[in-house]
Amino acid sequence: MIWHSKLAARGVCTLEDLAEQGIDDLADIEGLTDEKAGALIMAARNICWFGDEA
């Protein structure tokens, strides 16, 4: 199972859903480090909340 399947299984299905998460919310996903979780969350926040597509 890959990350997007694990995220979807817990109701994180959109970038907005991901942007609303905290690192602790994703801590138990196997293979997803705190650093990677933080980077994914911040990327989603930049796109959803700040309009940064880069």
C-alpha cells in the first residue's frame, strides 16, 4: 500500500484535507518520516492556502 491509499483510508482525499493535517496525524503511516510528512503538508498548504503552485 502506498501513501495516497493510506491517506485516503483515513479520509485525507484532497490537498485541502492534507493541508489541514499535522505531522502527528500522519506519524503512524509506515514508511512516511516526519520530515516527509511535514514537506507534504507544507506543499499542500502552499498550494491551497497561499496559491503557490511551485
